[in-house]
Amino acid sequence: MLIGPQNLPFRLHAIRERIAHAALAAGRDPAGITMIAVGKTQPADMLRAAAMAGVTDFGENYLQEAEEKMNQLTDLPLRWHFIGRVQANKTRSIAARFDWVHGIDRAEIAQRLSAQRSPHLPPINVCIQVALSEEANKGGLAPGELPGAAARIAALPGLRLRGLMCLPPMLADRAAQLAVFGELAHLLRDINARGFDLDVLSMGMSGDFEAAIAAGATHVRIGTALFGERG
């Protein structure tokens, strides 16, 4: 199917039905799951169409591309999630324009975001990215680093530590998907047992979000299933 703005309401409805089904099958309330529409490579008019169909949360991987779209969509009450790897030289703009950052993978980034977030803005919601595989290009902290990192990030002004995020490899087998996502859920429980009160598991994309929901995902990042294959 050719994906255009006119098709988005139908695709969005189908995705929401799948999210609801996965949540109910896991004994969860579908209202507790946020769908982040990943707009990478999509023009602003496609995001506007998605917003008109009811999407409120948008994820972007690249700052320059995101800012161009943000500037065209200032009339809409959207929440912007930075979901790419954060480069140190981009933190000032990210701190100024985004509501969420899902990929905190080193202390320097958290410190820069904290220092550069205006005191006139609400704290940025942040998640620590956890490396659950050995894919070096994806970044992330080792599980053993989490307690110390969480303590340091939670103490920074201008940030609100909300939870954990992962970018596992694409796995076709549902049992393998559940195992990976279940590991992140276990790590969140372990962190909270140490005195934290984190409530976000940012995990799952178009190919595996149902398994992620079964394992406890609160935020799923949907691009291809909504907008179609990227050109």
C-alpha cells in the first residue's frame, strides 16, 4: 500500500488495536502504554497528518531533521522524544527543544543536558540506555553500571530520571524477544528495589512491540508499521 497522509488513520487504528490486544493479553491496561511515532525521514506533513489522527508523541533520531519539522509544527501540542544517540555537541539544542531523551548512555551527556536545560522549562524526562547485547554501535551502559549511573543522574537538576531503554537486535523468535525485554524489566525492578521509583520501560519497535508489551513496556517506538518502509 502506498502510504500517504490519507492512509494514516487506518494504520494508526490497526496499531492501536494490536497494542490494546497485547496489553490485555498481558493483563495490562492499554492506557498505560505510550506509542511514540518515529518520524525519521518523514516530512512534516506526514507528522501533521498523524497528529490530526490523534498521535501526540513523536520520536526523532537526528537533531537537524527534527528541528526542521518542529519549526513547521509549532501550532500543535506535541511531545518530542529524542531517541537517537546523543552527541555531546548537540546537547544544547536537545535540552532546549525536547521533552524526553531516551538514550542516556554516558555521564557526560546527562551532565550537559542538565546544565543546558533552562530553569524556566520543566525537567527533561530521561531514560538510561542499557546495552543488552554486544552491538557496539548502539551504545548503552552495562547492567552492572546502572545503580551508580542512576544515582548520579537522579541527582542532576533539570532532569527527571524515568526509567530504562534498550535497542536489542532484531529477533524473529518471540521467545528470544521476550527474554531480552524481560531482562530490561528485571533490571528496572532491581533498580527500584534499591530505593528508586522509576516507571518507564522504553522498548519495542514495529517488529517486536507486542513482545515488549508482554514484558512490561510502557513506551513503544513505532515507525515502519505506521509510516511504511523508509525510502
